[in-house]
Amino acid sequence: MNKPPSEKKAGDLLIPASAYPQLPSWSTLREALVQLTLEQESLSAHERRRKVLIFGEDYHLAGVLTQADILRALDPKLSQTPWQAAPSWPDLRTPEARQQMQRQVGDFISPAGPDISPEEDILRASQLMLQAGVDILPVYQDNQFKGMLRLQDVFHQISLAILAP
């Protein structure tokens, strides 16, 4: 029997950690780009993960490396130049850009948001995401990382609850 959306918990919508590309924080930006590119090519558009999970030495989630983080890291001008000034493809192949590719991903990660348990109510999880300004939350059970809860999945369940007759 399916639970009504109002009774769903984070664990019900959990994307397992194994479904995401993962790297330690000392990996290079190039390694992350390879991981994410392989991920994009191996799965359908619906199944693709658009983030690389970045872990510290203690296997605690240090953050996530998003596609936007990678683009900003490859060429900071992409996010700093006024939008009217067109970026240049050759800028992505300069010695400086190649040097950026050797930097550690830990320098570029975004926060993943506060940890939650699989028993966390999804409405409360949405509140945590909004307050933290993130679209993903790490789910831990007994100090063990289980996976990620995505805003898009939580939103879908909330919308089903609101639209239900």
C-alpha cells in the first residue's frame, strides 16, 4: 500500500548514495568532470545525477560539486562577466584553465544542507531546504550516510498532497 504524501518520510524518497558519482575532497576538478561526464553519458536524462558527492577523510559528506560549480571553476569569467559580453571557447583551453583542472574539488564545492534522518517528515525536509538555500539534503542513519533527498522529489509529493481530492 502506498503511503499518502502527507505521511512520506525522507527515507521513502531517498536516492541511495551509490546512485551518485562520488569523490574525496582532494580529487581534482578534472576527475570530477570525468565522473560527471561518464554519468551523463551512461544514463537516461531522467536518471542522471547532476551533482558529484564530495566526501572528507571521515566519509562524511563535505558538500556537492554541481555543474554550475564546475563551470565557475573552469572559467570564473563565466559568472563574473556581464551577460552581454560573450565568453570565449578558447578561454576554456588556456594554460590557466588547464591549471584550474588540477585544483582540488574541495575548493569549489557547494553545501549539501543539514543532515536529516530517514524518519524526517518531507514537509519538514522542504523547510530545511528552503531555509538552507539548497535543493538536496544528506540522509544519515546511525551516523552512516545513506543517500540524498532531492527537492524535486519532495516538491512532487507535496504537490500530490495539495492536489489530492
